[in-house]
Amino acid sequence: MDSIPASAARAVTQNAAGISAAKQSAQVEAFSDEETGQAEVQRVAAAELRQFIERIERLEKEKQTIADDIREVISEAKGRGYDTKAMKTILRLRKKDANERLEEEAILDVYMAALGMV
């Protein structure tokens, strides 16, 4: 048997790999992103994602502005002598349903009585 030099074998293998890669490249290029619509989908998805992110950023900014306004009102109430801790408790209670609030108050009364706080 004739032996093929190692360098020749490598050249044949590399040439075959090059042909295979060229075929794959040609297959990929046969249908571009524009032809398959993939590029349009990517542009639309990117634009939509950007819109969501920008909306969230605007809302976060508004939320921070509102939080700053609330702190300012609480500070003003404190400056006029109101108990801000009590005000915050009232705000928390007003958010609750009347039945839920009554149940919470009843449980609190029972616990306070059990601890001799009444």
C-alpha cells in the first residue's frame, strides 16, 4: 500500500471541510433574513421591547415623583404638629375592607386583653 504523506492528507481534509462549509454558507445565503421575514420580526420585537422599557422607565420616574410628593405632604403635616405615625396607620386601615379592619381590631383587642394591656 502506498502511504499518503500526512501533509497531503491534511490538505485533502481541509479542502473537503472548506467545500462543506461553502455548501452550508450557500444554503444559509439562499434564504436571507429579509426573504424569510426574520429581519422584520427582529426589528419589530426590538422596537416593541424598547417601547416597553421606555414606558416602565417613565412610570418609575412618575412613581419616584409621587413618592417625593407624599414625603413632602407628610413632612408638612409633621411640621404642623400632626402625629405622622398615626396618620400612616389610618392610611393603612383605610385601604382595608371594613370587615377586614373590624376583624383585625377585634383580634388586636383580644390579644391586648390576654396580655393585660386593656
